[in-house]
Amino acid sequence: MRLGVVVRKGERQDDIRMFSKFFEVAVYELPKDLPELIDEPERYLILPEEFDVDMVVSFASHPDINLELIKQAAERKIGLVIISGGARGGAYRQLKEEGERRGVKVIWEEICCATPKIEDERYAEFFEHFGSPEVEVEVEDGKIKDVKVLRSAFCGATYYVAEKLKGVSVEEAPTKAGYYTQIFPCLAPRGFEGGIHKAARAHKRAVEKALEKSLSGR
């Protein structure tokens, strides 16, 4: 699979490195600073011929740019665009409707570790590695002996959490998973109920599910 990533200049380097471990990645860089409203987004987003990809992850954080991305994706027969952050309420509805009209599946989540797995064999390889976190745990003497990452947040936070949980007691592990998510250099917004708190809960739930499975012998 060949993956396209749209980013602001110099940003989301950890995500790009994570993607590159599994896929061939084409990166399109936008200017770091963009106007709040863009009447002609095609001035900023002109996908080159070599941007020949199967799907795109956008960190553009701009509804006008993402709308133009969907249009250009449709022209190139790119069937899936994942938008990470930067679109809320009406803006997301417009993006999704535009995708439906043009034959492009659009997924948006406020944080990358809440990205749902979709059942589409064309993109199964991506969701084997990235999206809402999923782990397996090995328990010995009431402590976490090892953690295997089955699916990670785009940024790699899940791998960080997995490493930090080794040696932690079973009772503390879910709460510690949430804590370590929040001290990882995550770009999820802070200061309100969603954002980094939502990321913490996603990893906490992943560890809870893994422990339940491990301790029940399933």
C-alpha cells in the first residue's frame, strides 16, 4: 500500500516516521501558517503526479484545504481520506457530503487514536497497524510482563505506553496507560474534555480489554 500524508511544513514528523515503518509514504507539505479563510485552496494544494497513493491522511487542520483535498482525491481515484483534527460540526458534515458526492470515503476524528477501523479490503492493511489502539498483554505474578501492540495511534503513543507498562501491577495498568498517554508528546488539544483526555481513555480501555482477555484465558 502507498500512503499519502498532507501536513503543515515541519509538523507531524513522528506520524510520518511511524507510517514509513509499514508503508511507502508520499508527503505533501503545506505552508505552516495558512489564512483562516481560503477562497482559492488550490493555490496551496496542488498534488503532483508522483503523489500516486491508495489513501490519504490529512493533518492540514483546515476545512478549505481538506475540501480541496477531497476534490483532488476524487480526480485521482483515491477512495479514502482520513482527516485527523481540524474539522468540527458543520465543516465535517460538508466534507463528508462532498466525499459521498464524489465517491470518496471520508473519516474524521478529533484525535488519531479514535480513528475507527473500517471494513474495506482495499484499506485493511492500514487498519491492521493504525487507528484506535489495541494491545495484548502477558501477565505474570500480578504484573504486566509484556505488552504487544496490535494497532497503534498514528503518532506511536501506543508503543510508548506499551513499553512503560512493563512491570506495572494489573490493578494500576489501565490508569497508568491513560497517564502515560498524556505525558507522551501528543499533539491532541488540551484544556477541555476531549483531546488528550479522550486519547488517554482510548488507551485505558485498550489495556482493560487486553487484561480481561488475558486473565480469562481467552
